[in-house]
Amino acid sequence: MKLNTQAIGLAVAAGAAIAWAICSIFIALAPRPAMVLTGAIFHIQAASVTWSLTWAGFFIGLCAWAVTAGLFAALCASLYNRFARG
């Protein structure tokens, strides 16, 4: 079975953008619990760190994560297609 690299790349890019937006909303509405969760995820004590969420930062992060994730997914799909041939 051959994967459609463009479709997978776009789907993952859209998924990453949605995840980024949800995460940003969580940070905007509940910054303290978001920091506790971030600390738990990365195994760090993040209590003294503060969030700096701006509209510019939101859109830059949204684009960066979406493009990076989409390209990575397309690369993985392309490699899969190459390896699955044999």
C-alpha cells in the first residue's frame, strides 16, 4: 500500500495546528495548571517560570509547529513508501 505523502503531511500539519491552539487556550485560561502540567511532562520544576503568550507568539508557534510536523510526517510517509516497496 502506497501512502499519499502530501495528504499525510497536510493532515498532520492541521492536527499540530489544532493541538497548538488548544494548548494555547489552556495556557491563556489556566496558566498555573498549564505550568504544572508542563513541568510534569518534561520532568522539571517549572513553578518559577512564567508564560509569555502574545498573539505574535501564538501565530509564529502555530506556523512553526504546523510546518515542521507536516514536513516530518511527509518525510516519514515518503520513507515508508520507499521501504514498503521491497
